[in-house]
Amino acid sequence: MAQPFTSASFNKFLGEHKLMASRCANCAQTFLPPRAICPNCHGDQMEWIETSGKGKLAAFTSVYVGTTAMNAEGFDRNNPYATGIVELDEGVKISARLVGMDAKNPANIQIGTAMRVEFLDRGEGEAKQTFLAFTPAN
Amino acid sequence: MANRKLGRGVAMVGAGMSKFGAFADKASRDLFVEAFQEMRASVDKSFDPNAIENIYIGNYSSDLFEHQGHTAPIMADVIGLTPRPATRVEDACASGGVALRQGIMAIASGLYDVVLVGGVERMTKLPTAEVTDTLGSAGDTLFEIPAGFTFPGFYAAIASAYIHRYGMTPENLMTIAAKNHANGALNPKAQFGVTIRDWMKQRIEAAIKKGKPAPTWQTESDFLHDDSANPMIAYPLRLFDCSPITDGAACVLLVAAERAREFTDTPIHIIGSGQASDVALHDRADLTTLRAARVASQEAYAMAGVTARDIRIAEVHDCFTIAEVIASEDLGFFEPGTGFKMAEDGVTARDGARPINTSGGLKSKGHPVGASGVGQAVEVWKQMRGQAGARQVNRAVPLALTHNVGGTGQTAVVHIYERK
């Protein structure tokens, strides 16, 4: 049965370690995050597609003063985290955590770096949550 | 693009603002009273507050900042104007500019002749970490915030894309901060109304006074490159690239243009208004421009029948230094990729060809988010009427512009003002 085109469905797929996008059956455009209504043709016949999980870094930062949620994971001024926007081979972009990059020396991080998807599982059982991340492909 | 026209002319006949800063003892309503009183005093001819027929209040999140919802009727109440309609307008940091637009449309529609537009935000009551989260909720909490984005983080990512494409350096951004602090030092309402050089000197004097080793900064550049003085917030943005957390309010009085002379012989006409929305940052084709600001400004220029070249001064939404660079390009003042060079060359300085943020901008004046858009109109009012004191620009200002952004550009609103 088709999953509704909601954030809950997207997160459920993340939990299964799949980065899923929606594609408009009418105009064939792909959207990430998934959408129920196509912003291009306003068609509402969407289908889920699994992305390649491959792309390149489009924008990034290293955050020294973080969100409460990230601080709770142990990040702080002396232990910054990298986050950014990755453009997938499918042509769509998404915000994601960046892992395996030198957040303490962000001047070394390069836009255009080839990236691949990673899934970060946090918590157990009911509290389990999976976060989208990317890491250098090579 | 549609060329929209107002149903009738709208003029600003009064404007005022509270001191911007951090005030432990002032609730939103107290700040709003302060702004209203200054606005009232600014009306040149007799003005009875009872003439006000309708009220719009820009406010981002009194709910989260102060645990107070339903803010607009409270503002009507504290100035004795119930039972007039009072409506809160929320579009994140563009709330004030969008409230102004609502006021303009209410008059242009013919429904009201006299409308009060205010903006207010009290941010400093909340601990900084919670302010970070509250501002973050102006981003997409389902798809952006879980990635760890903060507001400085969003604009830092925009800066990374801009740097990559146009070869700007983080040092170029320091020019923007230095300029805005130089302007803010001449604005008695500014939260951090001090030049970076004086700030540096104060820090050295304070260290000596405490018997600590005096910092060895020789220049502003030394100071701005020192991690202890100017810590990294979100690479490449440091503390002095970020607007502060601020309490403040601002207020303007709008009337039907045909009635403006009842209030003043020097009204400021609002001849252009444009607003646009946009998708989340990651969904945009180009990360080095805010499409909503481009669309809003094109609509405002078309309505006003003027071009970017005609604008003498502009107050732009410099929530971060990179935002001012991009604004100066989105508004058509400079070509894409050249805004930072124009700032380096002094073009946007108070005595330059195209002064930007003579008030000190959000950077130095402060950024009480829901009030900022209205505060920009207050600066334009003063500059256009020759009442900006020590920071008055050295030429006539027949046309001015304000540019107010919500989020990372999911909202932008632009207004054009004329002194006829």
C-alpha cells in the first residue's frame, strides 16, 4: 500500500535507511523533501522513488553555537558540528548533517565534494529516531 | 509580473521607536508605549490618538519569548485604543514590514483613513540557547532544524555558497560590520552604538582596570580575527557578523494621502510595496540570492514607477553581514557577486554614493525581530525629513527603500518612500 506523502512517511523510510523522494507522475519532476502536490504542474499523482543517496556538497557550515538538540548530543563551542546542503545526483537538494568532515577546521571543507548518504540512528525502541546525514564518498 | 497599484495614496505622517537594547524590566507593552509616545511627538500638527481607526502589530513570537500570545489587543489597550481592531501580523523577522504592508493595504482599500502600524519583540528574557531554538523555528522544523541548522548556520551556509561562487573572503564581511557600527555609533537608539575601534579600546581598558594582561590588538582587523574577541558562531560567520538579541518596538502612523496635510506639511509617501514568499533554503535553485527579495523589490519598483538607480538610501535586512551583501544585489543596486566589493570601496557608507543602513542596521541598532521592519521605516522617515541628527546623509533624499526579510528569505517585503 502506498505511503502518504508526509514527513512521517519520509521519517519512516529514513528509519529503514532509505532516502525517499516523490516524483510527479504527470510531469516527472522529483522532489525532496517529498510533496503531496507538485509545485511545478500542481498534479497530485505522486510516486515514491528511492534516491541514489549520492551527490555533492552545495553549501555548508560548522556550527559553534548549536541547537539545544545538538548540544544534548555533546556538541559545543569546542566541539562544533558540520551541517549543510547536499545536491543529489537526481538534481534535488536537502539539508543534512555532515559527518566524517573536519568540523574543527571548516576552511578545509570544500563545496563540490562528492558525498554519500548515511543514516544516524539515535535512541532505542519507541524513542528511536533516524537523522539524515552525508559523508564524503571517497 | 503583474504591475499592481494601490487603490489610493498612502502617507506616513509620524514615526518613532523605543531605545533598542536589553531591558530586564520592560515587557513588550512597555517598549510599545515608548515607541508610540515618540511617534506621537513626531506628528508635526495636532494629533488626537482617537483618530486612529485600525492597528497592525508585527510580532514574531511573544508566545515563545514571553509566554504571551494574543499580543495585538494588549498593544491597543496600553495606548487606550480599544475597541478598534488590532491584528498581529507574523512572518518571522519580516513581521514588521508585513504589518506595514497590511496597514498600507487597509488604507488603499478605502476602508480606513488612519492606521497605526507597530512592531514589537522582547527577546532577552529567554536564555540564549532558547532564543536560538525560537529563531530556528522560523526555519523548517521538520526538514532543516533536525540537520542542526541554527539561524547563523543558515546564513553561514549561504555565505559558503557565495564565497565559493564569487571569491569573497570572510574578511570582506568584516567591512559590513565596521560600516554598520560606525553608523550605529551616531544613533542614540542603537543597542550597540559604538564603533568597532571604540569597542576594542573599551575591551583593552577594561582588561587593564581588572589587572589582566592587556590585549595586543593594534587594529580593528586584529580584534576581529581574535577568537576570544570575535568568536566563531557558525563558520564563516563570527559574533560580529551577527545581529544581536534585542528588546525593542517601533511605530508609524499611516494616513490616506489626501488627508496627510492635516497631520504634517512634510509627509513621506509610500509609493511602492512588494512582498513574496519562497521555499526552504535547500530547495532553491540558487543559494547566493534571495528570490523573494528580488520578486518583492521588482513589484515595489514597478508600483512606484522608479528603478533601483533612483533610490538614494536603503535600510536593508542585515541580520547577518552576508545578508546585507546579498540584499544590495537582490535590490538591483549592484550586479550579482559585486556587493561585497562595493562595500569595500565605501559605496554603501554614509557618505558613499549609495548609503545602506545609515541607522546602524540590525547589526548595530539591534534586531527585535518583529519590530525591525517598522524600525527601518522610522530611519527612512528621519533621513528623508532631515531629522537624523549626526548620521544625517549629506544630500536630499527624495526616494528611499526598506527591505525586510523573514527566515532565510521565505518572506521578503520591500517598500519605497517618496518625499514629494
